[in-house]
Amino acid sequence: MCGIVGYTGREAAAPIVLNGLSKLEYRGYDSAGVAVFNEAENDIDIVKTKGRLKNLLEKTDSGKAMPGGCGIGHTRWATHGAPSEKNAHPHCSDDKMVVMVHNGIIENYQELKDHLTQKGYTFYSETDTEVAVKLIAYYYEKTDHNPLESMSRALLRVRGSFALGIMFKDRPGVIYAARKDSPLIVGQNEGGAFIASDVPAILSYTRNVYYIGNLEFAKLVPGEAHFYDLNGDEIEKETTEIKWDAEAAEKGGYEHFMMKEIHEQPKAILDTMNSKIKDGKIDLSDVGLSEKDIKEIGQIYIVACGSAYHTGVVTQYVMEDLARVPVRVELASEFRYRNPILQPNDLVIVVSQSGETADTLAGLRLAKEQGVRTLGIVNVVGSSIAREADNVFYTLAGPEISVATTKAYSAQLIAGYLLAIEFGKVRGQLSKEQYQQYIEELQTLPEKINKIIENKERIQWFASKWANATDIFFVGRGIDYAICLEGSLKLKEISYIHSEAYAAGELKHGTISLIEDGVLVIGSLTQNDLYEKTVSNMVECKSRGASLMGLTTFGNYSMEDTADFVVYVPKTDPHFAASLAVVPLQLLGYYVSVARGLDVDKPRNLAKSVTVE
């Protein structure tokens, strides 16, 4: 949730740390802070502000007011304690001997706080992080100022998740790091070493990164990084080269990252497809699924959160129809708490853009504990899910900065389609002709999405009319219902308008009582066999005063007789309609948010990567 950056080296640390934080502000923007070792004063200077990073930039003169070559910084998404300067990171011991930034949650912080209070410690903030830093300070004294031993002893008492960047006042030029279940990477270049929550923060300085494992530590000195296990024994790690360019994480002339990423969807889809389609056939060899494996799978569980869950709903419809294998889609936050009954021949697919989503990662670990095969669909190489899943299907969406996902969602859909088609062929449900037709149709999607985006001005006009709406409902059947789930989420998360998606057939089981004059109902109608039934449901809403928007394919021009406004998308095979129909809904959410004067890329109370439960 929060963003961490650290640097030690020959350059001034504060500007590098602040620049890195600017690339991570999508992870949290309630407050920000930076700490730098001041060699002249033999002390650690700490500056913190409430609100956006720009406040910290102003307060530090973009880092120029904080001399020193070793520093750590943080941008916060608040969990324990309201957004405020005192609750902002970095936190420190009373003598500033230990200074720390933290991403994660210390679940037993109250228990630890009570213990430390009995030892005479006092607390200035409401955060769990201050408890953790003072626990490390406590053991730092008990271990005669041994950083690794004090960290190890302290963190063994901690329950929860953490990625930590730590400076000790009596060890100038050194940054220590530790991780459990929260993302943290280490990078280095000639003369410098870095820690960061995500690659974009340091990509301007290095392409070579290390991934810290659970309950592992790192020690950074200028130009070097050393890694240790819980016992303090040094361990070897290999670097991973980041392939994409730093420019990929920049706006590139667009007003917002979200609009840029909407436009990048055709490329994300094409790149993801091309990584698996070879000579006109789907090749899942790098995913680790052989034909024998596919034939033996009895049931598939798709475990995910948010938009990734919605891609799972689409995949369920497509997989069950094309491959005739039973699929259950599970909210990751509920999956492990209901003690699911898993069988040895089941496959658990976990879907996460970041590969760090806490609930999804927990679902993965539950499946592995029960001896069930797991497959991760992730966008980030070296992420926790990528490392822990038995097999990995990488989507190639590139860095996604806007909190509201667009291109990562679209790439996940492609992954689901490819799996469904290949499963259908291997399990004898698709003929060679059908198999080839589906692959060929998939390859037409990027250009069709480009055509939709070209006509975005109509959607912008419609969005301006409904920018002041208070309630908007989305209705559809089958895959159209899955489309509605994502469309509704896009709208509510960036416009703050109350929005809900319903299976159209469920309207008369209670929901239709909410329909009245002035309510907008958006119907998705891309499934020909369900078209008439959904039209009937929309008419029921219209008769109760609702305004109607129809989202359908070219050729269904009778929709003009029913809806007040119609958006058409190119025809495709109905199984793949979600890839096209979601784009106008992404644009609708975007333009409504812009019309309301909101921060599209950084919606309130949200963060890009949800690494806490």
C-alpha cells in the first residue's frame, strides 16, 4: 500500500529518494516523509508532511535542503492512525538512533506497545510502525548495537506483514532492509544502492534488481548489496534485468496515466498474445501446463480481488463453455476463511497485477498447503506470487501506474481466453477448425479496441451529462454481467458515484425498487442469445423512470428504440466481448471523473497495490 525508497551512494540522497517516491505515489498519498544522514551534524534529519508528495518537495526544496548521501523516504496509505504529520513516516526511536520506513501491517502492535510501555518507552504517534521501530531500538541496545541481530530478534516477535528500510545513526552510509509478505526490491549501480517498493522508483538509475525473500535482510552500502537469512548468515542472490523502459512509467503527453493506459491496451493485449501464440498455435510450455496436466485437471478455482476477480468471472463463462471443465471464481479475501474443499487434481489460478495482493497471496499459500497445483497470472516479474506459485503466466502489460486498472485487466482477460481455448482443444471440446477460428478472432481484438478509442468523444459528451448523478446501475446477463461488474467498479472508484452491477434477471428480486426518475441504468448487451431478455429488463427500468444507456455490438440498431444513448462496439465472438465492451465503460468512468474535477489517477482512500489484509 505504501511506497518506500532508499538510496546510499555518491550522489545526494534526498533528490533521488524524492524522485523515486514521485514514481510510487500511486501506492499511497496521505502523507510523505524523508530521512537523510547529515554527515556534517552526525545526525539523521527527518522531514514529514501531511498530504501529497508535492508538499514534501516544497518543504525540502526538492531535496536540496537535506544534504547527505544516504536516505530513506516514504509515501503513505494510512492504516493505523489518521493521515497527519505525526503519523507520517519515517518513524524513529526517541534518540533517533533507529529511523525506519514501513509498508505493511503489524497485527500484534498493541501487545508489543504494552510491553514497551512497561519498559519505559513512550509513543508520539498512533501507528503500528512506531512500535516496530522502537522494538528494534530496544533490541539494538540489548545486542550491543548489532543491526542484523536486533532486527532478527525484533521481527521474530512481529505478526503481520512488513517491508522495512532502516537507518542506524551510528552506521552512516548504510541502509538495512527486511521483508515479509510486502514487496521490496534492491537495486545497485556503480557507486549506489537502492531499495524500493516497485521498479519504477529506481528504473532511471538501474535496470538490475534483486528480490528479497520472506524473512530475509539486506545491507546496502554505496555500490553494494549484501543479503542475509534470519540467522544472519550471508546468502547469494542473482540479479534480474528489467526489460521495459523508464519512459513506460511516464505519462507520455497524456493528462493522466489512466488515459495513457487505456490507449496502451491494444499493445498489452498483442504482447500477451504473442508471448503464447507461436505459428498459429497456443504454446503453454513456459506456463508449465502439459497436455497431460490439462487432461487431468478436475476443477479450476480462480482466486482474485477487485478487477482481477472480474476477469475471473469472464474466464469462468468462457472456460466452462469452451473446455467444459467446472470453474469456481472466488474472492480471495473470503477463499481461505471458508476452509475450501480442494481435491488433488484441482487447479488454483490466482490473478494479481502486482503479484503482491495480500489476500490473493494468502489464497495461493492455502492451496499449496493442501497440495493443490497453483498457477499465477501476474504482471510483475519476480513478484511474490510469481515466485511462490508452481507455474506462472506473465501478462505483458508493462507498468501500470493509475490506481484504476485498465490495460492489466485487459491482459488478464487474454490470459483467460488463451487458457480456455487450449483447454478446450486438449480436452476434445473444440475441433481444429474451431480452435483456429478462436485464435484468429483473438488476434483481431487490438485493432477493434483502437477503433473504439477513436470514437471516445461521444462517450465524453455523455459523461458530461451524467457527471452529477448520484446512482447508476449496470445490468447484463452472462458475460455481460461480468462486463457490468468491471464497468461499475471503474465508475465508482474514480468518480465516487454510487454504482452497482446486477445480473439483469435479478432486478425484480428486490433491486428494481431502487429505480426511479433520474436514475441511469446502463445495459450491456453483447450476447446475442441473451439480447432480448436483457432488453426486456431495461424496458422494465425505463417504465419506472430510469434513463437508459445501451452498450451493444454494431448491427443491433433496434437498441435505439429502447435506450436514450447507445454505444456500439465492433462485432467479435461473444466469448471475447468483454475485451471490447469494457473500453467504453473505462472511458465513461474516466470522463465522469474529469468532469467532476477529481484526481483520476489517485482516487481517495485507494492505493494501487493492496498488500495488507
